[in-house]
Amino acid sequence: MIDYVSRETQPTENVGAILLSMCKETMEQAPIVPASFRCGMAWFVAFAAPSEMHWSLDQDRRGYFPAERRIEELGFECFVPRETRKIKRRGRRGEQVNPVLGAYIFVRFDRERDDWHAIRHIPGIHGILSSLDIPIRVADGIVQYFQRCEAAGVFDFTRPRSAFKDGDDVEIKEGPFAGLIGKVRSASPKKRIRVLLDGLGKLDIDPGFLAKVG
């Protein structure tokens, strides 16, 4: 699982491998069978053709990934962590948006009630990560981790500063100190955040485990 305090945020090129490793571990250790208990609304992983995961702009200049939009048009909630980088093309500077997980898309549905089979028939969608033809649930904490990383600017390489700043009050969302409120003492882009906790001193914590208070 994702280390709580002992590492810096993984480079985005390694994150997809981490996710797939977690899912593979789930399949090997706890294979899903038809008699499995209902999980209700949960997150799963769809995988698309790489050509369908290029950042595009619609007529209103709103950005989107084509494969993600097609799934959303069927009424499913999606989440694609995205990174932003500065680029120089034909002498002009700009920004480029890429999916952090490559061709993988988090999709939320109830596998017992929703028509998730329809996702497989969307042009550009290759399938849903499954075991015995049953979609494998991704732990909510994994998705929330990526959401917090994105909010903290971990994947935004155009920003010179961290989304956190000295003096911010933050809540620890996971790990042995989950629920505790601390104060940021130092924050650098793409690195662990130093947080002061009353009675515990300073800890260096991955930004994906933190959320601003207020």
C-alpha cells in the first residue's frame, strides 16, 4: 500500500504501475466470485485506447478526455487524475495536460444494479478490470488519495509552489494519525509536507494524505 510518511510522492510515470499492482494483488489474494457480498456504489477501473485519452477542447473551450466523456454521457461518475506540464512547441510555450494513469479511468457504479456492461461497448473503451468477468472494486482510499494529490498540486508541474503554505491548518486523512489537525511548517512542490502536531512534534507527510481545514 501507499506509504504514509516515509517517502516522497511517487513520480507520475510510476503511479499507474502502483495502481495495477494493487489491483493484481486483489485478484490473487481475494478473487471475486459471483457469491460475493454486494458492495453498493463503488469505484472500478475502465481502460481505454491511448488515442482516446488525449486532452481535447470542446466548443466552449472546456477540456476533456474523449473516453472519459463518453462514459460520463452514459450517466456514470468518472475521475481521471491529470497532470499539467509546460511545453514548448514550434517555438511557442504552452501547457499540456496528460492522464496520470495513462489509459486508466476510475468509474463509480453499483455492479449489481447499474448497466456497467454498456461501458464495454463504448468506442475506444477496451474493458473493465475484472476477475471471472466481475469488476474488481478499487478501495475508496486509493481514489481519494489521487483526488487529494491533485488538489494539492502534486501533478501540476506548472506551479512553482505547493498548494499548501506555512501556517495552513491541515487534517490528516489516513494513517495512524488520521483525524488529527496540524499546522504546516514547511511545504515544497512535489515533496512531503512538514506538519506540526501538538504533543507529537513535526512529521513529514505525503501531501496526498492531507486536506486543508476550512
